[in-house]
Amino acid sequence: MTTRTSGRIKQRSRGDFTFDFINTGLLILLVVVTLYPIINTLAVSFNEASDTVRDSAFLWPRKFTLLNYSTIFEDGMIYNAFLISVARTVLGTTTSVFCTAMLAYTISRQEYVLRKPISVIFVFTMYFSGGLIPTYMLIKGLHLYGTFWVYIIPGLVGAFNLIVMRSFMEGLPESLVESAQMDGANHFTIFLRIILPLSLPVIATVALFVAVGQWNSWFDTFLYNSSKPNLSTLQYELMKKLQSANMSVGGSAESAFANSKNIQANIVTPVSIRAAITVVATVPIIVVYPFLQKYFVTGLTLGGVKE
């Protein structure tokens, strides 16, 4: 009996060892595949453009330079655009999360008679859009064209974020709301003092979604504020820098290298500019994400399980 038991333990241990070995190998491979593009982009951004066009597959700068970044920041407009992007991200995220949370609480209440029609209307907008021209005409009609508020007001409530918040709030204990109502609290007080604190995980999740969208957005600047340099955003200015680099070398770094074998070290190429732009645009989100990671994971899991 003892021999059989020890044999089973040894056999199971071998299987566990094999599983751990294969699982560890796959995870290491996944980490390498995930990190290589990031490290390569960072290396290219600090590498001389003339060296990058020869071979861009490397993990560290072979010829270190800050020219790629100095080219991006040499224009004074980039600093004002950075402030506009920060302002739209902070204000847009705050207002959008608050307005979405209020509406989500409203349609999560069973006694609200219009909860289903409103939910259907918002879900409908996720599948069908009015189109670019009607949206442009609406922005013009609301007198938002050429103003900072065109970054804020159109995105106050997002349909997907609304559904996520509503699902989370529906999972909160109803007894908490009933107890507050018995104590004389109105719905706005219940929302501020009970629902919002308990919804912190889903709020952080939605805030991260909205903040990334606001920070990376440039097309609305191109449509509505391209004639207003003081309202230009960082992403739009970086996009113009990349287009300028593309035109200056005939469209690609490879063609530039083919046309001239003696590329000077004091020029940039679309590849090097693109890498530097990627780093500049990504760093703020990377800095903020660790503070929201705990709530981000919790917000994605809590709302999906109901007892």
C-alpha cells in the first residue's frame, strides 16, 4: 500500500514538474515577445537615425543621441499643447466619470420607469453612429467649434462605460440604499456618500479608459481646432512632426538611406521620430497606471459575479 502511494506521489510530481517547466517556458516567451517591441522602441528613440536605418533590430542604443527628442521639443508650441492635453485629460476624465456614474446610478434603480428605454438608446449608439458629417454639424450648431469644450462635452457619457458602471452598481447591496432612504437621505446624498465610495474600483477602471482616450485623441483637434494653435493638443502636434519628417526624407527612412549613403548624424528619420513620439506619448500613461492597477483589476472582476 505504501509503495503504491509513493509511486503515485512520484508520478504526480513528475507531471507537476513537466507542467511547471512548460508553463514557465511559455510565460518567459510571452514576456520576451511583449517586452521586445517596447525596449526596441526605446532604444531606437535614443539611437542616431543614420545608424537605425541600417538595422533597427536591437535592444540598446548603439550610437546614443538626444537629437530625436530635441527635434520634437524644439518647437515652443509643443509645451502649450502638452498643457492642453493635460487639461483635457484631467477635466475630461473627471466630468465624464462623474456624469456617467450619475446616469448609471439612475438607470440601475429598479423603481425608475425609464431605465430600460434609456439603456436601449445608449446600447443602440454602440452599434450605429450618426457619422462624421452630422457630428460635425452638431458641433457647429452647439457653438463648440474652435473652443476647448469640444474636447469635454461630446464625451461626457460613454455608452460602454455606462453599461460597465450600471452592472457594477446593480450588484451592490440594496439594503444600503433602503437604510439610507429610511434615514431621510435623498438619491443625490445616497449617490455621493454611499454609491460613489463603494464604486471606487469601477470608477478607477472607467477613469483609466477615459483618460487614455483623452490623452491619445488628436482627430477632434484636427477637425475642430486645427485653426486654433493655442488649443492644439500634444498628440496633434506630434502627428504633425511625424508628417513633417516623412516629407523631409521622401516618405521613409529606407528610401533616404538608399538615396544617400552618407547620412549625416544631425538628421532624423520617420523611424527615429516615430519611436521618440511613441515614448513621449506613452510615458504619462505608464506613470499613472500603477496607481490605478489594483482598482482596475478589481473593477473588471467584481461587477461580473452576482450572488
